[in-house]
Amino acid sequence: MNFFRFLTILLLSVSLSFTTLVAAHGDDPSADHEDGHSETEAAKGPQGGHLLAQDDFAIEVTIYETEVEPELRLYLYQNGKAIKATELKLEVTLQRLGEAAEVINFSPELDYWLGDTVIREPHSFEVEIKASYQGKNYQWHYDSFEGRIQMSERSIQKAGIELEKTKAGQIRTQLHLFGVVAAIPEQQVQLGAAYAGVVQQVVVNVGDKVTKGQLVATVQNPASLKSYSVYAPISGEVTAKYVSVGSKVSEQPLLEISDFSSVYIEMSAFPSDTEQLKVGDDFLVKDLHGHQSALSQISYIAPQMTGGHIARARGVIANPNGHWRPGMHVKTDVTVATIDAPLVINKAALQQWNGKTVIFIRHGDNFEIRMPQLGRADDTQVEVLSGVPLGVQYATTHSFILKADLMKSGASHDH
């Protein structure tokens, strides 16, 4: 019994020694080290970073971000002890998803070597390290991914995730004003009789469409018993009928004809709005149900306010199908300023992750978060100052599905 206990303890000791040896050297003893390249997952070092070892030399890679912008700090070890080496060649390459490789150079500082580049978030990249120390060359490679998930094309389509590319665009500052459709007075005619008389016939009714020169009524002069015809002076719609057959007329109108092929949009603006408005500003008019919209420009701003401290701003829109009916209430988006931006993204792409605003870029079957620094915005777009390259594909509609999948995967901010 004692013999078996002794044998068990002996085997356990050998196993622990083997594990310690592997951790110290960062690779399996049977692996081929001729090219100095190790792709095993790095262990944790004393500073909490990735510990990469080969022979008796080791490097610990850390990202330091306390009270400073994130920076790479590398700690050196020989035979398991920390060393301060000044005669060292060191280069680190970070390969981010879908971006050009980023080469970082180092110089000694205190008990570590400091990289010359701010490590922007997310801290997600392939890491390639090359070092030369005491006549020996070392090389390591490992993956340090953060905020990355995979999704097939089929899954993207099934989830309804829409994609766009980052691009240059315009940020529009807009005012949102309520308004009403109104007839243009110059396009309304009240049609009278040339001579006093008795109406013999009225051949049109309210709602009828008429064309310029069309016969609309006949009036007889009772003195001469001569009849004369009344013709429509414009094309349009009969909007009022004031007489009937047998009516005696002199100066009163017979009919009203209105041309609604174009109409006014009368907008209500408060004093803070009128300070920003100017003639020539573009505006988009929409009916309250969102069924139709039209573009136009402000052609007039009233010089006086109404009793309710409201000024009227006006524009003309085409109305060939009669959708815009006088008296209809509408909403308008008036563009009061336009700014060219080198890079904009759709606001639908923005999500919150770990307390930060992110978007998901796509490269192949991979989606990965990016943390853009945002600038000016309008209702649909936002300017990107940094953090996202130009021309990359990113998720817009239903991007929250990617966030949900990322949270389920248990992704964390770990260095």
C-alpha cells in the first residue's frame, strides 16, 4: 500500500514539474523552435499581462490606462527574474480587423519599455512581437480579441441586419415646424358677369374641373334680350357657386375657380426659430400620416408676428395630384445649416456597450465593435471624428441583435 502511495506522489511531482516547465517556456517541449515562433495562448505575468517565454527570456505585454491614454508597456524577464535591459531591439505589430497593420516602437522607461502609440479601443487585434536580446532573436504571435462575434450571411439576412459603408456626407441642422396648406390667392378667380342680367344657365358645379376658355354660364340682358356667355379665365376647380338659374346679377360673382396645381405651405415659427430662418432655406413637407412628402424652399418670411408671437414662413410646392389640400395640417423639416463632414454614419447603427457608444463593423464573417468619437449630428446621421475608418461596412438596422449576441458570449474588457 505504501509503495502505491509513493508511486502516486512521484507521478504527481513529475506532472507538476512538467507543467511548470511548459509555463516558463511558453510552449510544448516537443514543439519545433527553429523559427522562434510560438502561437500558444500566453500565460499571465506578474503585472497581469500576457507572458510570453522562450528559452530563458520572457516578455510580459500589458496595456496601461490609469490616468493616461492606453499605452503598451512591456516588462522583461530572464531566468524568471525581472531585468532592466537597455540593449534591446523591440517591435510590436498590431493587426486590427479589416485595417492596415500598426507598427509600434519602444523605448526604455523606469522598469518597463514604453510604446510610442496610443492603443485605441477596442483593444482587439492580432499581436506580433519581435525582439533581439544578447544576440538572440525572439518572435511571438497571439490573438487578443475583444467585442468580436461571427455571423454567416444567411444569419445576417434572417436577422434583418442592414449594412452600409462609412462615407463622407453632410450634417444638416434642421428646425421642425408645423404648418398648413393654403391656396395661392393669385391662383383663385371669382368670376362675374360683364353686364347686369338674369342667369340663364350654369353648366358647372362645385368640384368640377374646368379648363381655360371653357363655357361655365350664360347670362341674358333683360333690356336687349341678348345673351352672352361667361368663360373660365383659368384652368382649375370650381370651389364656389354663388348663383343659380334665374338669379339676377350685376356686380356679384357667379363662381369661384381655384388652381391647386401648386399651393402654399404656411409654417408657424416662434421667435427663436425666426432667428435661424432665411429665404432660400430648403424644407421637406410631410403629411401627418407620413404618406407623402415634397421638397421646396422658403420664399417669404413675414416681417411681423401674430398675436400669438408667431411669424409665418412660406414656400410653394407642386400639387399635380391634388394630395395637398388647402386647410391640411402638415409637418416640415427646414434645413437652416449644412456642414460637410469627411465621415458620417447612420444613427441607427449606434449601440451602448460597457457604458460606451459603439458600432459594429463587418469584415468577412466577423463583426467587431468600434468606439467612434462623435461630432455634430442631425436627425439621421452623425459625424465621426475618429475611431472608424472610411469605407468600412457596418451594421445599421437591427444592430442591437449583434449587441445581444456579444453580451451572451460573455465578452469582456480584459488585458
